[in-house]
Amino acid sequence: MTVNWTGVMPAITTCFDENLQIDHEFTARHVTWLIDNGCTGIVTNGSLGEGGALTLDEKTALWRTCFASVGDRASIIAAIASITTADAVTQAKAAEAAGCHGLMVLPPYIYRGDWREMKAHIVAVCRATRLSCMLYNNPVAYGTDFLPEQIAELAAELPNLHAVKESSTDVRRVTAIRALIGGRLAIAVGVDDCIVEGIAAGATCWIAGLVSAFPKESVDLFNYAMEGKLDKARVLYDWFLPLLRLDTVPKFVQLIKLVQEKVGWGSPRVRPPRLELVGAELAATLAIIDQALATRPSTINAEARA
């Protein structure tokens, strides 16, 4: 399957059972539900998927579960992140062997190198397989910023680099990239509360977080924005924004998992050092979720509320 870097692609959370082991049975049902509701791909074990807390064997098993569940209907994208280039290359090859259709390539954790070093890392991972690759640019979280000129340089040298996930929070980056390379790379929005603005600037894909709890709403919002139905987009966006902003803070994993639990699609379990929310933080989040559920647009298909 050739990856079509368009539409809404959930960056799924990793569901754990009572022993904090991956719940593969739930994962299979969850990704099927997401694709049934119009999502175009599944991105696994990224930051939201607690990839840093998973072993390579666990990642491989997760990729295989996603592929077995929906791999004939949607693209399975493996997030590749490590503190070393050698390990990232190993992950990329394992993802290809597990059936993944594409890679989302992150810069190294911890070490914030210069452009020469970061370029060498990205090039090594992309060239490790024939899979379609997406560069993940998230300077807020990782401290490494791939500037538009550098992204253009990578696009010129890597034939299998087909997309960039732009999470700088600056929507002007979308227009800057397009000004340099036109449509050479698909541009995905990676910040949930910037999706309508990002599409207006030229993005055609959304690597989304809250979609794991609200796939129908996410797909509807994306489609309204892409089709220029701005009145409908604004109504849905205004309702959705308090939830979407939960994707932009350090505890976004715990927050989004809590939202999933409240809609009946997951649990709040996380692997340490993360801990579940408690006290005032938990109460404040539940208030946001409860308000959203109480005012959920009536036009949304009731089937999505299962």
C-alpha cells in the first residue's frame, strides 16, 4: 500500500491492561473504530503512544496488531524515535518487517544537535528502508527545529521523504514550506488546536490526538475546513477547542487517555514515570470533558458515541 498523506491520521495512545502490558485486544477494536469513522491511517507509538516507555519487541507487536486489524484499509505509520541513530535505524527496519506502510521520523531524544548532525540522523533513518517517510518537526517538545530551508534540503535529497508533520505551533511555517517546495511534500498539522488555521495555509493532513476519543467529530472538522465550509467548521471548532488544547501541554498523554475513558474507549493507565491525574488537576480536566460532552453538537452521528 502506498501511503497517501492526507486526511485525519490518529496518533493513537497505547492502551495498557491492569498489569501495564499492552492491551492488544482493545487496540484492535480501537483502530477498527477509528478507521470505520473515516480516519485514513494509524500512527503508532509516538509521544502520545508513550513510545519512549515501550521496548522494541512491544513496538513490533503493536505494529503487527494494527496491521492485522486495519492494514488492508488504511496506512500503518510507525513513529521512529531513539537517542541513537543506530537504534532508530533498527526500529525502522523492524517496522518495515512488521508490515508498516510508512515511518514518522523524529530527531534524537535528549541530544539537541546542530543541523549537520540532525540531517545525518534523518537521512540515515529514511534511507534504512523503502518506506514512505514523514519528518516530524516539533521544536517545542524536542528542542530541534527543522527550518523550512532545511526541510527543502531534505526533500531534495530523499526521494522517499513524502511529508512533514509541522508542530512548531507557527502556522506560517506551512506557507513558508510551500513557498520553497510547492507540493513536493504533503504538510500535516501536528498540533490539535491549529488544524483549521493549518488547512487554510495549505496543510492536507492532520496527525491528531483527540481523534482517539472523537473520530467522527475530528473527521467532520477536517472535511469542513478542507471543503471551505467555514461556518460549519467554526461551530464544531468552537465546541472542540477546549478538548483540543489538552493536546498541547506536558501531560497530554494522561489528559487524552482520560478523555478516552470518559467516552468509553480506553483507560487512564500510563506507564511511570507518568502517573494518572489526581486532585485539582483531575477535577479541572473532568470539568472540561463533562462540559464538552454536555454540549456535544447534536448533528454528530449518534453511532460515534458508542
